[in-house]
Amino acid sequence: MKTLHIAEPGQRVRFAGNRRRARGLSMLVAGAAIVFSMTPIGVTAAGPMNPAPLPLPSPPPQAPPPPQQRLRTIEVAGTGEAHVAPDVASLNLAIETHAPTAQQSAGQNAALAQKVVDALTKKLEGKGKVWTGGYSLYPEYSEPRPNEKPLITGYRAENSITVETGEISLLGGLIDTAIEAGANRINYLTFTLRDESQARSQAIALAAKDAQAQAASLAKALGVTLGPVIKATTAPQTGPAPMMRMTEFAASNLTGAPTPVQPNEVTVPATVSITYQIQ
């Protein structure tokens, strides 16, 4: 809206609206300058002439990988044993003494044990070793009567001695020497191997052949074809060591004849498990 001001004689007519419009236009230009001055260099301000860039479209979701086909397999376990002559023998014997007092029983046992150790050491001639262990001393009681406590009748001392040697042929003479020196009980005689790695490999090879034969028979019975080996494991086992008990020495010792010793073979077992793919 324009307002007309009546001028005095000799003055120009002026409109108030034009001055307000000019003032408003100057303020608009100043505001635009402030906006442009706050815009970072190299960045185009978004507006009607410079619209903001549209966001990039997200990639389409990937399809899950197809499930892998499960392998068809069969698993078998084979066993094998290697039989080898032993090369180490361990003889364990004991000395048992009885006496009215603990001191007497212990003293007698110690004297006999030393005598047996010396005799065995001399017999071995450096071809083995001897050591003692398993010493015990305890009282012996009478048969208990009704309403009475058992009475101590004496004391018993026991001492065990172990001999280890690789000379298997010396065993009979070692047993006789120990008994002559004072040993009165033989606990056991075992035969082992110093190194069983070669026998173990032989047992594993036999077990693997057994597993392969079982797999072939099983595949034929099922009407399938054996494929490659998927997995193979071995489980070595410890076989019982050949052992001779003391009762086997009784008859020869009573007759005074030399004790015969004929060791049996050492058995080394193994187990092999094999998993085959089948078609």
C-alpha cells in the first residue's frame, strides 16, 4: 500500500511504501550474503537449484548357498597282533622272616636281604640290576577266643627284591641263587621288550589290513562301492606281559634240579579304525 505525503510548496512528493520496500530488499540481500558466507567452500548448498543427491539403492539380498550334500560313509575297526620274543625279564622275589620281637624279625630280614642282593649281583656279572623295595613289618596274632582279645605271638618282616636283566638264559640260575641265599618266596617273573616300536608298527599294519578286508566285505554285502578313505585312526593297546607264577617253580626246587625257564612270546596288539566314502 502506498501512502501519499503532500509536500510543501517547492518540495517533492514522496511515498512511504517505496522506502519500506527498499529497506526490506536491502535486508534480504544481506541475509543471502550471510547464508552464502556460511556455506563451506566446495560444497553446494541444497536448494531449489541444487537438490540433495538421492541415496544409493541397497544391494539385493543374496540367496543362501545351497546345502552341501552329505557324504555317505561306512566305518570299520580292525585288530592286529605282533608276537615277538622278549628281550627283558623282571624277577620279583621276597624274603619273609618271623621272630618273637619286631627287632629280631627286622634284623633277620635285613641280614638275609643283603645276602640275597649280594648273591644276585655276583651272579649277574654286570648284565642286569638289582634293587629292593616293598618292605613291611607287622605283628602276628593268635586265634581269638570268645570274649578275649587276640594276643601278639610274634612279628613278621617282608622285603621284596627285583632283578632285571636282558640275559634270559640267566633266569634259572638267578632263581636258584636267590633261594640258596635266603629268598623264600617268588612273586612273579615277567617278560617284556626294551623297544616295542617295530612290533607296534607290525601290529598296526596287520590291523589296517583287517579293517580293509572288513570294509570290502561290508560294502559287497550292502551293494555299494568303496570310495576314498575319509579318516583313519589307530589306538595302540598294551597287551599282558607273559608271566610265570611262583607255583611253576615249586616242583623243580623240591627235587633240587635247576629251575627251567622258557619264556613265551610278547604280544603287542593294535586297533585301526577307517572311515570310507561309499558310492
